[in-house]
Amino acid sequence: MSDRLFFISLGLAAAALIAFSLVWPQGLGDRSPAPFGQPPAQRTPAMQAAMKRERDHANQQMQASEAAKAKTVKAAPTEQPK
């Protein structure tokens, strides 16, 4: 492949990636630039409430699991060294 063809195609690929990065969403909660951006779903009050419910439920499950684990460890007989 000639250098002229390689570097032209490399430059076009770089320009395409830069243009694509300008319109791609900037993360889960961030907006893209003005003509392409949509309001982020994670910042709506309904989504915030759903995320809080999910987080609270996960914390409750974790606490129940830890309590059950502690209860099991307490009730389990320990071996006495001889």
C-alpha cells in the first residue's frame, strides 16, 4: 500500500472518529451537544425515585443477608482444640 493512500485513509478515519465523538452521548447521565442531546433519563424525578427504591431494596436485602449469616455463625458449634 502506498504511503499516500495510507495517510489519506488514516486522516479520513481520524476525522470520522472525531465527528462521531461529537454526536455520541457523553455517558449515562450527561447530555450530548445541543442539536443531538436528549434530557438524560437518570435525572428525571421518576427515574430518581425508581433508583432510590432499588438502592433501598438492595440495602435491605444486604442487611437481612448479613443478619442471617451472623445468626448462622453464632449458632454453629465451634470445634474445641484438643
